[in-house]
Amino acid sequence: MQAQLFKHGKREDCLPYAATVLQCLDNCRLPDSNQTLLRKLGVKLVQRLGLTFLKPQVAKWRYQRGCRSLVAGLQLSVQSPRDPGIQTETPDSDGEDDVPEEVESVIEQLLVGLKDKDTIVRWSAAKGIGRLAGRLPKELADDVAGSVLDCFSFQETDNAWHGGCLALAELSRRGLLLPSRLPDVVTVILKALTYEEKRGACSVGSNVRDAACYVCWAFARAYEPQELKPFVAAISSALVIAAVFDRDVNCRRAASAAFQENVGRQGTFPHGIDILTTADYFTVGNRSNCFLVISTFIAGFPEYTQPMIDHLVTMKINHWDGAIRELSAKALRNLAQRAPEHSTCHVFPRLLSMTQSPDLHTRHGAVLACAEVTHSLYTLAVQQGRPVSDFLDEKAVQGLKQIHQQLYDRQLYRGLGGELMRQAVCILIENLSLSKMPFRGDAVIDGWQWLINDTLRNLHLISSHSRQRIKEAAVSALAALCSEYYSGEADSTVQEELVKQYLAELQSPEEMARCGFALALGALPAFVLKGRLRQVLAGLRAVTHISPEDVSFAESRRDALKAISRICQTVGVQAEGTPDEVVCREDVAQVYCTLLGCLSDYTTDSRGDVGAWVREAAMTSLMDLTLLLARDQPELIEAPVCQRIMCCLAQQASEKIDRFRAHAARAFLALLHWDDPAVPHVPHRQELERLFPRSAVASVNWGAPSQAFPRVARLLGLPAYRYHVLLGLAVSVGGLTESTVRYSTQGLFEYMKGIQNDPQALEDFTGTLLQVFEDSLLNDRVSVPLLKMLDQMLANGCFAIFTAEENHPFCVKLLALCKEEIKKSKDVQKLRSSIAVFCGLVQFPGDVRRKVLLQLFLLLCHPFPVIRKSTASQVYEMVLTYDVVAADILDEVMAVLNCTAWDAELPVVRAQRNRLCDLLGVPRPQLVPKVTTCPLRPHGGPGAPSFSFFII
């Protein structure tokens, strides 16, 4: 309230009370309060008191920029410089005697507010300093600016840096920061643009960098180009670096906006328009794009190349965020080719020294950067036809060679930090191998091989979140290492030992070790596999088999499939080729058998459907192998195998998990539409191309149930695919996910609607449906959702045509399968689903109806009360729905079903059940004695036959 009074009241009325209010405010010690709102209002009141003490006048000494036209700024480079016709600094006509003593206390409190822990308080204090400085004499205002600059000390917190930036922006925006202060201000702002402090597992400083961009934005609007000309190179480079390499998207966008403002209003930033068209507000939103694409473009301008490289080496290679270190190393790879001499003479020696840093992040980033820069310089040397020694001298090569041994001697591969270093050195090994470093026969190769083997062997000791990346890095390093250093005939012994060792590791009791060495075998080059191919394929096929001991090793089976597929791509396929050198006819049959067998892997554990990983790898491998054969040896694709591949993919494309359904659909369509040349023996090719035209399915999102199921259900009309598609749809229709159930059901019913008037098509469909049920008996993964699907189909009259015939074979067979499925079952969900199916089957006339009612009455006396209650409830609905009860007994049947406490004791329930049997003319189930004897006791004694009863 008081802040508003001093804001809107007349100065003459408020001035007599201002000193008193200020004294009371000081006594309240609001800066020590824990309430943000109180501190903010205190700052607002203080600044309003200060404005009350000072006369409302505009400082004549303030800096005033003349023309603020954007057009004038853009045309500056093609026009002669404007004459400085406007006086920007005038002598101060006001004396210091006009400034009351209380103003000093006000400014002091505002400077304290700049360091407050909350942004809204700091922002209010910054605005207050700007307003007060506009009424102060030049010397005092300059002192205020100097006090603001004191906030930029590395002994201050990030709050002080942020508040200082906000205050400087306010001062410059109001013309109160004179050009004479620019050297000092620009120096601290350049530091603020890269300010970052580590705090635990994260960092602070993004608000400081954002505010520093605001200061640069204010500079563009406040000063004439000639005033900023001495600082253009430094500011433009700093803003480009912030726009491209900052970790936080808001800072990148703020820097881009500030750069754009300077380009438009100053017109002096080098290549400003060209850079803005590439690094605008929206494109800098993607961090990877900034580091890897935009930075490469901007580095093409010489003014920015070296500052960008130096910033990466100084600030980003040792960043606390691992993703930033990796991106920085890749960015250095791109930028090194823009400035090879600078990278060779200055960057590389610094990176080599940083690889031995005691700081883990610095060490990790330096090793990654060494790997990327080395390969970049090698690539440049190859492109220019120069030896790599022109860029990497002997000292640099020796430094690269010693990295692994130095880390090993210091035991830096152990512990949590060891995970990072193993990954980094594996990347180093890969890049040095690809760069053809002259290390053949050197002891360092054995050291590298030890690191790769040890990493793959101990993957289970590595944290789960980084395990996959480390595994991939080790496998890639092995492939490059073997290709470069084991390719000679003299290395055949090493090759033999390597394959033998890796095959032995496939039997490891640790799943992760199997994963690593399976992928390692898949990554071996063709010359290593030569003469050992069948041995390797047999070992990998053994990993894909499910045994009781390793049933949960789904990841090892997945990686073994990936390895098999990669080996086929590596060695190639030749029908009559040498079995141990290429994949021949017999091998193709075995590989197909393995891949198709893995499509039936539905293993589940505490992680869920882990078998889906195996199925996904099998689908990818099937697609890759089939396309390879179609291109090179189409005669090896047999018609039955091709039909089974397409059918299995169709089944996976109709199942319930979105991701794997989409993957299967893409593989199915890839095989269908492949024309280089076409895959032979695809069943119903013409019909499929009509159902799935290339142009129409390109934009379909197969992961969306609403788009996938209506299309997949059309395959039910093709006999070759009907069984497998129905098997997949059964799982989806009877699933739990609402969208999957809805759209899969719609697709199924749409097909059923189309064949209602075609008795032969309906007979074919029901025959396939019964076959699916029979093949899936006691397989709860399929049978339970299948029962739910049957319930929906019966309830929606999909088989109404069969009600015209008594004891139709479909109904009889379906009843028998349902009885077999629930025999001795204690699965409540399965029993409930079967009850619904029994109730649906009652619509069919003949002897089958009596048998269905008998089954329902048996369930009315089930040992589980919940099953008895569920049965009674559904039978009640059945009686209302279907005309199966005579009108004269309908009320009594309904009363028995509705009024009986079906969760009561069995004798009570059994009496009511028998009453229903009598009413509906169904034989009462009888209690039959079951004789049990104890073979260890003589007859007639305590172990004599005992009698128990069960219901039939």
C-alpha cells in the first residue's frame, strides 16, 4: 500500500514523511525475511522513497542515441558513417548538494536487493537502480554503475551476477551507462555469457547467461555503432558461442535474439545476416543440431572459427554434463577441419595434457576429443592427399598411444569413473584404428584388446543406464581394431584364439557377458570369420535357444540374433559356396529356422514382456536376410519359408504392443514393396498391393491403433494370412489397453460384417478360429484374451447365422474347447471369461444348449464364491437377453437367481442350483465318491480307502 502511495501520490505531499518511512523500513529488516513477497515490496517501497527524495527530472548528461531506425542500421555498411551531430554527453548542471543523504541508504538497499535469492526481488531492485540513476548527477550515477560492477566477482554468488546483469541492462537501456564505462562492462558481460558453477549433480548460472544476453540486447538499442565498434568482435563471438553451444535452450534462444538485435540495429556484426538465417530463434532449439550442424556452418566464417574451438576446449570438454562433453567432442571433429593448423599446434597438445587430469569429467572429455580430432585430421589428410604426419607429429602419435597405459597404471578403469573412461577409451581405440595409426605389432594393441575383452566380460558390473552405450562402444572398437591390426596372415593365430575365446564366453552364466561377446562375434570382419563361420553361427544359434536355466536371458537372445544377421551381411550369401567362408544353402535354412523360432518368444518376467525384444530383433533380422537373398541369391528363398515369414510378420503387426506392431508392419511392407528385385513367393502379392498401396501406407502411423487395426484386419480375407492375423487380433481384442481393444474390435467386426451373408466365408473363418483356439489350449497368453474375443463376437451376433441349425458343429466344438480350457483351472479371470462365452453359446438350439446350461449350473456351485456370484449375475442377464426360458417359469427362475446369496455355504447354494436344474429340465449334477488309498499303509487299517465327493 505504501509503495503505491509513494508511486501515485504527489511528491510535495509524500516528501515530509519519506524519511520517517525509510527509518521504519530499515528497522523492519525486511531483507532478512523468509517471505519473498515482503522482500519484493520492501524493495519497491525503498525505490519509491528514493524517487521521492530526488526531483523528477531527466538527467541531461545521459547518453542519447540519435537515429534508432532499423533501416539505417542495416544500411550502415553501404553508406558513409553518419556525422556525430548529436551531443551524447553534456556537462551536468546539477550539483551534488541537491541529493539528500537518505538517497545513499536507498541505493545501498537496492544494491543488496540485487543479490537477493529470488529473481523477482532482484528484478525490482535493478529497475529501481535504473530509475534512481536517471535522477542523480553524473558523478554519483557513475559511482552507482561502479558499485553494480562490484557484483561481478567470483567471490559473489550467481544471484549477485544475475542481479548485476539486470541492473546493467536497465542502466544501458535508459542511457545511463556512458560509453566510458563500456570497456569494464563488456569485460564482465563476456564472462557472464559463459558463467556456470557446479552445484552437486547439476550447475547454476543459466539465469546469469540469459541476463547477460539481455544486456547485449540492450546495448544494440542504446549505443551508436561507432561506440560499440571496438567490442564488436568479442561480443559477436560470445553471442554466437552462447547461441550454439549453451546447454540450456532458453539461453541459446536469448543469445540468438540478442545477436539478431545487434545485426539489425548495429549492422557491424560480421556475416550477421548469413548467420541469422541459419541460427534463428527456432533452429537453435535443438541442441544436437546446434553443436553438429549450425556450428559447422558458422565456423566457415574465419572470424568465429578459433573462438568457437577455444571455447569448446576451455569450457565444454570438461563440462559436468556427459551429453555436452560428447557433443563437444563431435563438434570439435567438425571444426578441426576448418582450422587444422590451429588444431594441430594449439588444441591437440592441450587435449593430450588434459587426458591425465585428476578431474574425471576433464579426463573423459579430453579422451573423447582426442579420438574425434584425430580421426577428423586423418580424414582431412586423406581428402587433401597428404600424409597424416602433416597434422599429427611423432609426439602427438606417442601421446595418443600412451593414453591407455597411463590410465591403466593409475587404475582409472575401476569404480564409477571407470565406466566413463572405458567408454571413452573404446571410442579412442575405434577412431585411432580408423585413422590407421602405425601401431601394428605394438604392445598397445594387446592392451586395447584386454580392455575390450574385460569390458565385455564385466558388463554386469556396469550400471544399467550406461551399460548399452559402453557395450556398443566396445563392439565398435573391436570391429575397427580387428580390421586394421589383425588383417595379416601372420595374425591367424590371434584370430583363432579370439574366436575360440569369444565362443567360450557365450556359455557364461552372466547374461550381459553373453550379450557382449555375441555382438562382438557379429562385429568381426570377414577375414576373421573365414574358416570358422559355421562354428560361430552354431554358437550364436545355441544362445537363442531357451532352456530352464536361462529362460529370462532375453537380452542375450536378442543380441545373438543381431549378431547372426550382421554376420550374414558381412560374409555374404552364396548357394554353393564354401560353408566355412560364406552363408550357403544349408546355412540359410538353419538361420531362417532360428529366426522364425524366436518370433514365438513370449517370455515374461518382472520387467514385462521381455520376449518382445527378441521378437523385434528376429523381425529385423528376417527382413535384412530376406532382402539380402532377394538381391543376391533369390533362388534360396523357398515358397514355404517366405509364406511363413510374411504370416509371422502379419501376426506381429496385429498384436497389442504399439512399438512392436509398428516395427512388424514396416518390415512386412518393406518385403512387400521391395523391387530390387522383388522378393519371390510372397503369398497373395497382388491382393496385398491392392490392400496396401505404396503411396497410401507411406504416411500411416502403424503405432497408432486407430490407423493400424482397420488395415491389418483386411488380411483376414486372405486365407494364407487368416490364421496368424486372427491369432494376433485375439490378443489385441482381449487385451487391457482401451484404445487397442476398441480399434482392434472395430476392425474385426468390420470384417465380420462383410462376410455375414457369405456362408462359405463364415465357415472358413470359424474353422480357423477353432483351430487357433485348439492350438492355444492352456496357453493363457492367448486363451484368456481369445475367450474375451469370443464373448464379444457372440454378444454382437457374429455367428447368428448358425442359430438356424441345431447342434451346429461350430458350437459343439467351441463348447468342448471351452470345457477343456477351464478344466481344473483356478484362474479367476479365465473362469469369468468362460462364463461369458457359455452364456453366449446358449443362443444356439439343440442338445448343445442343455450342455451349456449344465456347465453354467456346475459353475454356480464352484468352490470360489466370486465365481458363483459372477455366474449367477451373467446367467441372469442371459435369461433376459435370450429366449431360453419358458414364460411360465421365467419369474421363478429370475427370482432364484436374484434372491439367492450365491456366496453362502455350498449346501445352501447347491439346493438353489438344483431347483434351477429342475425348472429348466437340466439333470442335477451328482456327487460321486472318489476313492483314495495310501500305498504305504495296509488295507483295512488307518490307510484304508477314504471317500471324498466332487461334482460332475
